[in-house]
Amino acid sequence: MTAGMIIGTGIFGATGAAAAQAGSGILLAMALGGLVCLFTGVSAVQLGVNYPKEGGAFTWARQFNHKRLGFVAGFAYLSKAIFSLSVISLAFAEYTTQLTPGVPKNLLAASAMIAMIFVNMLDIALTARLVIGLMIVNVSLLFSSGPGTASCGPPSWPARSRTREGRFHAQ
């Protein structure tokens, strides 16, 4: 489920804003972000294999008698899930309103969040299957766009000059 949230928020929710800031350096930025995700995933897999209990970082920290750290890990996971769901809902609303103009984005995003809350209340296995299925569709759509859609070139850094105080500002 975490991989689905990373793909949903990182690739579909933030790519436009990141590309606007990074310019043609977006490929390097995405590669570095992918490495961080890879190393985090490998660490979680190693912990999961060596300590196979449900609950992830929360239960691993408690198992080693770090109750405060366990609380922080559980709270961070819950906060990440809420934040990710809101970003994914807003991205969904943004893309959907491009197809169907006139539909209020905020109403659509709130409806998507309520629908996901309802699915989560039904059964966690159903939620996991739904997230994995959507992740497979998203990744296949991403790769079906082809490598020719990416443009490689020197980064397009904004021009900068110094002010009287010696600070830099974009021109």
C-alpha cells in the first residue's frame, strides 16, 4: 500500500509542480527520489523478513522496547496516510475536472476521500487489492507513454543576479 501511495503522490500528484521547478533536471530529481524510495523499501523488506509481524515500524520499535519511538512511528504512518490520501484525491480531482469541466474540484476530492474511507472500513484486504490493482494500472500507463516522452538536456536553471545586499534573486 505504501508503494501505491508513493507512486500516487510522487508521480501523479507532484510531477507537474516538480517539473516546473526543476526544468529539464526533473529526470535527475526523480532518479534521486527513486533511490531514496528504493533504499527505504529494501530496509523495510529486510526488517519484515527478519521480524515478520503485522504493524511495520510501530511493532518493530515496540519489540525492541522503544515505546516512544513506536508511538512516533505509528503517528507518522497515520499522518502520512492521511496526507497521501488528500494529495491523491486532489490529483484525481484535478485530472478528472480536465475531462469533465464544471465539476467542482473540492467536491470531487472530498468524494474520493470519503469513498476510500468507506472501502477501508469494509476490509483491509479489499483495500490492499484495490491499491495494488490501481498501482499496476498507473505504472503500466506510465511505462506505456514510452521513453521518447522524456527530454534529456542541460538543466534550465533560472537566471540569477545579486542584489545590493549580496543576496541572489531570480530574474
